[in-house]
Amino acid sequence: MPAWLGSVLDLAFPVALIAILAGEIIASRNWRNLVMLAPLAVLAAADLLMHIEAAGGNAPAGLGWRLGLSAMVVLMAVVGGRLIPAFTGNWLAARKIDLPVQYAWLAPASIAALSVGLLGWAALPDSHAFGVVLMIGGVLNISKLARWRGLATGSEPLLFILHVAYLWMVAGVLLLGLATFDIVPQSAAIHALTAGAMGTMILAVMTRVARGHSGQALTADTVTRWIYGLVTLAAVLRVIAGLAAPGPSLLLYSAAILWIAAYAVFIFAYSPTLLLKRRVG
């Protein structure tokens, strides 16, 4: 396949995704979700920049993957900021426990600081100023996370793991801010955001949706708990490996094996559920 054709096919995916999502938003008149198109557009631009760089074109080195990662983190923050407190509030309300008062300014301020910091870091990865903005975004997001009362959901791993995933995102952003001052290696921050936040959030959402849409109880069984344990341990080891000396190590290989194992267990445990038709009632 010619390289240009592969690039066109690859770029067609985010463009098609944006078109489909825009159509759904317009059809449902759910204008609140228009904001979701922005990080997807950044993701498409990042994809294009990576192809230009790979072809030897005039694109800043690394800008594409940094923009792509930034877009994914903002998506996690926006979607997680809606789903996690909603699920948690319902779960706590059923147990007659109330969420603390949510400050109206905190959610938009946390997303704004995060977006500015990440976009600035993508363009200027060594900028101290954007490093400070990232750390401010991290503090605002951890303040928001604390008000969702995640510790109170520890008895239900299916819900608690969402808080863990968001905490990984906050940790990654804070580490990224510190990395601009050379206090920690940038690789540790990157792996906290990818192996940690992205890897955990994907499994957290997939297991919850698979159980909910197949009529199963919204509670984590033993196998699901193993999945969460494996991906969490993998992320911890991967970040520690990033903080250690660069190069292959036992920590690195162990993290890779555990991370693969988490997704392999999900595939084998949830394939029967995902292949069945949704139950009614």
C-alpha cells in the first residue's frame, strides 16, 4: 500500500468520527455536547501532523503525538467529569449519603487550566510557564475529584476504579508539570497518563458498559476485580520504571506483562457478554 493511501485511510477515521458525532448532536439537539468536537478535532490535527512528520515534511518534531495525548487527556477529563460524579452520586444516594456541595466554578476552571496547560506543553514542552499551568490544572482537578467522595465507594470496585483512573490522570498532569522543571523524567508523566489513566479508564468504562447493557448487576465480580488489580499494578510499575534509569528492566517487562494480562483477561471474560444480544427489561 502506498504511504499516502495509508495516511488517507488513517485520517479518515477521526474525520468520520467527528461527522457522526456532530450528526448525533444536531439530531438530538443536545448542544451541550458540541464541546466534545473540539478535542476530537485536535486529535485529527495531531494525526495529520504525525503523518507529515513521518513523511519528512515540515512539522515540529513530536508535536503530533503530544497534541494527540493532550486531546485524549482532555476528553477523559470532560467525560469523566460528567460520568463519575453522576454514577457516584446515584450510588451514594441509594445508601442515603450525600455528595458535598459542588462548586459551580470548579469544573470549568479545572478543564480550562488543563486544556491551556496541555496545549501549551504540546507546543512548548520545556516551558516553565505552561508547567505551572499544568500543576494548577492538576490541583484544581484533584480538588474536584476529592469532592466526588471516591473513598466512600471503596466497597464497589466497579465504581471505585473510575476514581482511580481519574486520579491517574491528575497524577500524570502534575508529573508533567514537574517534568518541565526537570524534577522528574517526562517519561514517568507520559506513562502515568497512558498506562495509568488511559489504560485504567478504558477498562473501567468497558466493564461497566458491558455489564449494564447486558442486564448484569452493576457490581464487580472476582474476575473484574482481577482485571482492575492487574492494570493498576502494571501502571504503578511502569511509572516507577520511568522514574528509574532508562532502558529495559525487570520493572518494565513486568509492567508490560501485567498490562497485557489485564486486557487479555477482559477479552476472555467479557467476550461471551459482548457477543450476546442486550437483554430487555
